[in-house]
Amino acid sequence: MHWDIVQGNWQYFKGKVKAEWGKLTDDHIDEIAGKRDQLAGTLQRLYGVTKEEAELQVRRFEAHNKDDRPEVTH
């Protein structure tokens, strides 16, 4: 999963992120805005996990959604 794709299609991916981490509020989602490092930092603070654990969770999310692409409509 390339985070430039996530960031460019944040409206599509933010629901998946929120479903994965239920403690994230709409304000958190808006703050993250598709930025991988922002997501990891927010997870670290909100869930009280180490930086390594937050990174591991993000990598698992990436692996789970690696082939996911928003549909292109013309």
C-alpha cells in the first residue's frame, strides 16, 4: 500500500481506518488526513502503545489493505 494513494483518496480510506481503530474520532481522522506518521503517532497516544507497536499495527493495516483501491469513476 502506498500512502500517497491513501492520502490522495482519504475520503475512501478514512472509513477503513476508523473501522480498524474504533477509538479514533472524526477529529482524529481529520487530523491524520492520510498521513502515515500522523496515524502512527495518534495510535501511540490514544491507545497507549509504544512507537514500535503503533508501527506494527499500521503495517498490519497496510498488509490487509494492500490491494485495495478506490474505484475510479469518470
